[in-house]
Amino acid sequence: MQTELATFVSLQPLKGQPEIVAGVDSAEWKDMVFIAVVVMDSTTGKVVEISRGRAYAQFPYIAGYRAFREGPPAIKALRALRHDPGLIFFSGQGVCHPRFLGIASHLGLWMNKPSIGCTERRLVGRYEPPGEKRGDYSVIRYSPQAPGVVLRTREGVAPLFISPGHKTDLLSAIENTLCMCTKYRFPEPLRRAHIEAGKDMRRYRDEHTV
């Protein structure tokens, strides 16, 4: 399925900086998956909406197949949004993936939205360490069909693995990631989504723990 869906992914320049940007991240407790979508105004840096989704996992955790585990609650949360994001950051890979369809590509294609994969873990390929300055990057060598970079978003801080998901290209992914990394290592919508997903997980855990 991933190999077939990957043929529909479009890598193209994203024109300009989208005003409304979202970040999607997850947390888990036992077999429950918690999704948070944080939507921000990129011009003001303010959060304008938070959407959440929960679901029992119907698919085991296997590297490279996260969309099958986290996709259903993520799509539910994205479809519940009142705002229309012009770009979505996903915690995970884009096309830099064994079958060119990481979670950012899979769900970006599903939602028909520009998307970027952003993670701290390598899935495929080889790379040289990037320079130490903000904006330095090195190319991940895997396949011309799976462009990705190791990007330094803050000086002296561990880099991130960035790849386009859908309706973006590599340069757009780099530029927009740096634009949304204002104070921290991760793009701000994604950083806040990580926090919100963790809060929801802990609330649920506390309510269901005797």
C-alpha cells in the first residue's frame, strides 16, 4: 500500500510562508494513542486552535509504519479543525523512508495538504554531521526519490532529520522548518503538539490508574 500511495506524492516548491501552520504529534499509554494538533499563526506566533484525537491502536508499533497506527486519530483531529492550515508539520518522516511514504507523506496525501516530516531519529540513509551553526545541514544519502537533510536548527544543539512530505520540496522544508524554529530545537507548532499530546495522555492515565 505504501509503495502504491507513494506514486501519488507530489514534491513541489511551497510558495511563500503559510500564515496558518499546524503541528501534529502523539503520545501513547498502553494501547491508547493520543494525538494533538496545534495550529499557530506564523506571523504573530500565537496558538489559534488545538484539536485532539484518541483511539486504541489497531496496528502494532513497527518502524516505518507509524501512519497505520497513529493515522486514524490524527485524521480525526485534523478534520475537526476550524482553521485551514497551509502547512502541517508531522513528528516523523516524509519521503525519506524505505518506501518513500513516511507519516508526513501518508497523512499529507490523505489530507491533500503541504506537509513536512521532522524527527530526531534517522530511518534510512547515510549522512555527514552538519556544521554547528543554525541553518547548517547535510544531505541524507539514500535515494533521489527520498530527499532529506540533517538540519541544525539551533547552534550547539543536536540536529533534526527533515524531509518533505507532500506538496513541498526539500528547500521549502528547510526554509519553513527554520522559520518556525523561533526559540527551540523543534518547529514551534510541533513542539507544542508534543506537549499537548503528553498532557492528554497523562490525564487519561491518571483517570484510569487505580
